[in-house]
Amino acid sequence: MRQILGVAMIVFFTSASAQAQKLTLTLQDCIRAAQEQGPTAHVARKSFESSRWMYQAFSARLLPQVSLSGSLPNFNRSIIPVVQPDGTTQYVSQGQSQSSMTLTVSQRVAATGGEVFFSSSLSRLDLLNDRSVLWQTSPLLVGFRQDLFRPNDIGWDAQEQDLRSEAAERQYREAREDVAVDATAAFFDVYIAKILLENATDNVVINDTLFTLSKGRFEVGKIAESDLLQSELAVMNARTDAAAAQLQYDRSLSMLKILLNLPRTTEIDVKQPPLPPAPTVDATRAAQQALRNRSDVVNATLQRTQVSRRLNEAELASGFSATISAVAGWNQTAGVLPDAYKTLLDQQRISMNIQVPILQWGAGKASVEAALADQDRITTSTALSEQYLEQDARFAAVQFAQLQRQIVLAGKADTIATRRFEVAKNRYVIGKTGTSDLFIAQNERSNARRSLIQTLRDYWVAYYRLRRLTLYDWEQQRAIVPDVR
């Protein structure tokens, strides 16, 4: 079910409005909006829908098929050669019109690859020269066609389609998690730029105030000219940093709007991210979930199925094969249509076509060897891919656990650096410390704040990347299954 916020945002931003609107986003709001209305999510959704419709179309073709065919009419007036009993040929004028209609119900048999059908046909022949009419009917025919010692194409297709459908659904889940990772990164880019801009703006105000204070102290001879120049340089640097921070904020905000498919005039404000969750993530379990849920595993199975199919086709292509077809039913002819359905006569047809390769100059063996080599290649490459997949999940879990510890340390460092700057600023105001110590403390505070926010960003990105690599919700302790209706 779509969340209320996502629906409200879609309706709100697609309505005609000449005024810029204000939108406040949390991290979860941003992720939800990107997954519901973002262009990347839209592409992923349509790709999945296309795969689902293709699977439904294939499944529908396995059901009984009803078709109607015929010609209305087939007119022919010409002079044709007719061989006489004595061997001579005479040219005779012919004029006829033939109409026919056949209703067929057919069913493919996936287990054997054969086909069973039922049909009913009616045809009318008009002889124009003598103005006579002949009706021919086959009220019911039952038949089948079966290949022997040949690949079961419909059976192989069914296996491949099942795997493609499963892979498409898992790829859609992965695409949604990719969107979550991108949305998280974009959200924190805006949030980091916002904090840095606020910090740079504060530094301009603080350094401007300190420069005014330094000028007064210099005039009364309490500080040297070098300290005054250092304070003035700090003001200029703070203003430069503020301008750069403003540009970076505008750029990151524009990228977020594109990701969320929002108008350029929309005003966005991002709220402080929530405290990060602290789920227990085990590297071994992460690897297990990745091998259980990822689309790569299904794609590997699909590749192995396809190469097994090619090997089966190569083996059967070099040997004996046959096709059996049989039809049984009733038919009749008459000059009047009702009589064509009376006193029906039996109709049977059976045939068996065989094919026996005699001399292939080694082509059959070469095809089999090529298929065997391809099978060995696919087996090795898919096994290697699964090892890489397992390794990525393991190290993602280890990285996430490390960031859980780092974020605590970064928070403590930010608190200490902020407190140190306040002490240094107060001591400078009362004249008990120099400008160098003050600006060192100011830089350390800025660096600690940047490090904290960057670590918070890395934490959330790592968390959603871990979800994407395992397709597992570690907070809810369950596989990720989005609404695909």
C-alpha cells in the first residue's frame, strides 16, 4: 500500500500552482518519495511490469487455444490442362468458388512437448459451369502431434520463463533498494551542505565580531598587528567558505529535486536525521540471506538451465528422431448442407516421419563438445559470482558494524570540539588566549561537525546498501517484499 505522504506529494506537486511550495522532508520521507514517484523507481517499475506481462503472455499460451480460420471465398476461373485416359492432354475451362471455415481448439503438453487438438470444419464448393454445389463437413476431428527423441522446447521454455519471472521480481526489489541508497546519499548531501552552510554563516558572524574586537584591542596596544591581520584573514576566509557552502547547498538541493521528481520551484528543507537503528547484523547470516534472496542466484540458475538445454539439443540433433501425428473423426459430403451432417463416415490419418543422420563429418560430436565446454564455463563463472556475492554481503555487514561504533566516537568528538571552541572563544573575549588557539579550536569544531555528519551519512548509506545486498530488512527480521501490484 502506498503511504499517505507519498500520495499526497504526488497530488500536491502535479497540481497547477504558480507559487513556490515549502516541503519539509525526513530521511524516511525522502526514501519513500523516491521509491514512489522518482524517475529511477518509475523505470524499474515499468521494467518489472513488462517482465510480468511477458510471463503472463507465455502462461496464457500454455492454456487451450481457440482459433478460427478459413477462406471466404476462394474464386478461380481459368483454363486448366486435364490428362485424358489415353495419355493426351486437353485444356478445359474451369470455374469454381470455394469457401471454408475451421474451428480449432489446441493444447500444448508441456510434459512431452506434443500437441493435442480438436477441430470442426465446413467447406462449400460452387461449380460455376454446371451451377452445382458440394458441401463437405468434418464435424469433429481429434488429433495429436508428438516429436520423439527431440528437445522438448515447450518444457525448456517453461523452466526458463519461471526463472526469468523470479529474477525480474528480485531485480525490482534490488532496484527499489538502489533507489533507497541513492535517496539516502542525496538526502545527506543536502543535509551536510545545509549544516556546513549554517556553520560557515556562523563563522562569518563570529569572525566578524572577533575582528571588530581585535581592532579595538590593536588600537589600545593589547595585541600585535599580526594577530589583527590573522583575525582579518579569518573573516575573509569565512566569507569565502560561506559562498562555497551556499553553492554546494544549491547544487545538492537541485540533485535531490531531480531524484524526487519535484519542480524546480519547490522549496525543500531537510530535517535532522533520526538516531540510527542498531540492529544486530551477523556476517554469516548476511551471506546466507544474500544467497537466498538475490537475483544473481536465480540468474545463475537460469544460465545453467540454458546451457543444459543447449547440451540436450546438441545431443539429440545428432541422433535418430521422429514425429508422430494422428487424426481421427468423422466427415461427409453432400449436395445439401443438412445431408452433409447425416450418415457420417469415419476418417483416420496417421503418419510417422523419421530422420536418421548418416554422415555429419563430426558436426554432431563437435556441437556436443562445444555445449559441454560451455556448460563447464557457466558452472565455474556462476560459482565464482556467487562467491563474490557472498563476500560482498559479509564485508557489508562488517562495515556496518564498524560504523555503528564509529558513529558513537564521532558524536563524542563533536561534543568535545564544540565545548573546546566555546571555552577558547570565552577565553579570547576576556583576553586570556591568543587568536591562534581560537582559530585552531574553531577549525577543530568545524572538522568534528563535518566528520560526525559524514559518518552519519556513511552509516545510513551502508545500512541501505546492506539491505540491497541481502534483500533483507534487518530491523523487521524478514525478507524485503515490496508491493508489486
